Amino acid sequence: MLKETNLLKVKETFKTLFLAVEIEPLLGGLVIQHPFSNSPMVNTMENEIINLVEKGKEKENFNIWKNTIYTLIDKSDNLTGLFLLLDKNWRLTALKFSKDYMSLEDFSEILSLSWIMAENPNGDVNVNINTLIKWFRQADKHILMEDDDYKIWENLPDELTLYRGISQHHNPKGLSWTKNFKTAEWFKNRFNSPDNYMLKAIVKKEDMICYLNSRGEDEIVVDTRHIISEKI
């Protein structure tokens, strides 16, 4: 971590990431996979809409979009603005490659933003569970959590029964747990499948890394390397 964030280096990293990942059309081109968009329909600087998978115009439209994104990156004057340019499910990946150019304060803020807004942060193929645990341990807890959440986290008991709902899209070893049984049940049933289940564990305070409730889920980020869970 740096004492002060090097915004220029972060911007350079974002531009490298933009070019490093090719556009991958999914569902017949209805959606795409790319760090800066999940839709093939994107805006230009002239506020025109172009189709990144339009037959015969893929390269031309990509270059137009590239110039647009590069301009937006160059104009950004803060980290939050930069990370909001990304598709929400790519923000942890971008953090992986840019964190060494950030201050601890900015890193902690961006980690919280990226984690909370991601659809399935525990399933990011580019950022493994051990790395996530390391990040949450490194982060400044006063910045990582809202003031009310920090107070709740500080006053958690020495041991607490926590739950995790598992569906076909969830990592059983993921860090997102909750003290709210109904919340875990909702995640279990979110995608209807006979293979869905719930986990239960008695977790020590030292393994409860932080408490995040901005989505009303009573989420507790857990160091899952040290817990024993059971299916219920």
C-alpha cells in the first residue's frame, strides 16, 4: 500500500484491463462479457448507441467504444468514479491489479464498494478466497464498514451461530454468512434447484472479519478457513 493513491497508475491499469479481455458474446449476443460492460449496446462520447457485436462492424465499433472509455478514464478525478465505470462483477478483478497503487484508506473504500455491489463476489474466478480473506484482514475496518455496522461488529459475541444459503451459483467455501436464518434461506431458494442447501456453523469472533448490512442481509464476512460447518 502507498501513503497516497497514484491515480495515474490506476488509470493505466484500467486501460490495460480494457484491452486484455476480449468481448465474449453470450446468449446469442444479447449480453457480453467484458470488464466495462455486460451489454453489447454501449454509448459513445457523442451519446450515440452502438452495437459491439454488430456483424461486419465489430472492430470499428470496438475502437469507438475504446476511445470513449479511455476518455472517461482520463477525465475521472477519483477512484470511486473510475470503479463505477466497470461492470460491477469485474471490480474485484480490477482491484487485484490496481491495489498496489492505492493508499490503505482508498483500498478499504473500494473493497467495500466492490464487494457490496457485486452479484456473486465469492465466485470471482480471478480473486480466490484466500486473497479475499487477506484483503479483508488488511482493510481499515472503520472505512470498510459504516459506523453503525462497525458498532455491531465490535459488539458481536465471542461465538455466534451463522448461516449460509447455497445454490448452484454459490461457492460453499465463500465468505458471506449471516446471523439471519431467513436471509440464508432466501439465498438457498434464490435459484430453484433440488441441489440447493444451507450451511450452519458456530463461528468465533476472531473469524468474523466484518459486518456489512447496507443490503439488509446481516452479512458477516467470515474467515472460512477456520470454521467447521454442517448442512441443515
